[in-house]
Amino acid sequence: MARVLFVEDDKDLATAVEMALEAQNFVVEVVHDGKSALDRLTFEHYDVAIVDWMLPQMSGYEVCQEYRRNGGQTPILFLTGQSDVMHRVQALDTGADDYLCKPFAYAELMSRVRALLRRFPKMENQVISLGHLELDIQRCRAKVEGKDVDLAPSEFALLELLMKHQGRIFSADDLLDRVFKLDQEATGEAVRQRILRLRKKIDVDGKPSLVKTVKGLGYCMEEPSA
């Protein structure tokens, strides 16, 4: 399923569009300000980003400009209340791939998202390896020394995040926000327990754990030292 980042500070509109996208079987993540959008685009993989022009902290224009300057390739669809030619030209020149004026019909938004997906097929490497561990993103499978390992959805999502950003430290709050965001009752202790269960499933006797605890900071994955 395609992953969509939706950036909109109007929370009612954000909820409505999120529901409409999910009804079309898209996996959706919503953020409400420009800085969070740039962070997500920089460190996560999305197949399409839908970005409002006017946002707190950073405008959608600034987000797109900075993201493209840093080499970001995710297709971007701008939403704006401005329909004049100057704004459309400015949006496209800054690196946006499409432009939709508010108010819009959900059917047109979905059609434009599907068109971007056709124009920009997935280029992400679907298999990530680290030591004795192999993760197949597309098939949602994990293998330890060539043998399949049964992972819960949240365990797979946690592993995918850590493996895509090897060496980066994620705090418990980071993981709560990115992996457990739909579980309103999840806590830092829940993250710790999930890490422990994950280690039991992917660690190999006699070899260092691939999931490391960085005291006082959080967790990361990296190639074990020789």
C-alpha cells in the first residue's frame, strides 16, 4: 500500500482527508506544521506528500524548497486557497509536482494522488539487511539467518524504522509518536517491553544484539562491532 504524508494545520480538514485517503487503502500520516513535515520527509519514506501552502513554523513553500534543495524526491502535491497563475507557477517552480486549489472535491484529490503514483513508481529498496537480519518491506517479512521470523505488526514497524535509519538514536517518545501513534494508552514502558520481545525474536546466541540501548537517550540499530 502507498504511504501518504498529509500536512494540514486545519485539523478538521486533516481528519476528513485522512479518512478519505484511508478509505482508498492508502496508509496515511498527518502532521500539522511545516517543521514536522520537513522532519518526516527527511527521515521517512512516503510515496506522495500532500502539503498545504500556509502552515505554522514553516510554509509549505519553504518545506518544499528546503526538501528539494537537500535532494528529496518524494512527489509533492500542494493544496492552497490561491488560484491565480502566479501561485501555481511559484509552487511548481519550487519543486511541487502538482497543485490543487481549495475547496476541492475528494474524488479529484484521490485522482491526482493516483496520477502521481503512476508518474513516480516506487524506487525504494524493498529489502534491508543488517548483520544476520533481513527485512523485506514489500512482503512484510523478516528473516534471521535465512529463517522466517513471525513479527507482530507493531514489531515489524519498529524494526523497519530502526533499520531504515541505522545508527540514528530514537527516544521512547519518538517511537511512541512514529510506531504506536494509534495506541493512545502506549507508554515508554510499552516501548521497552516491545524492544525486549523484538530482541528475543531477532537476536542470535553468541552474537551481539542488533538493537542497542543508548543509556538516557533511546534505541538504535547498527552493525555490531567485530
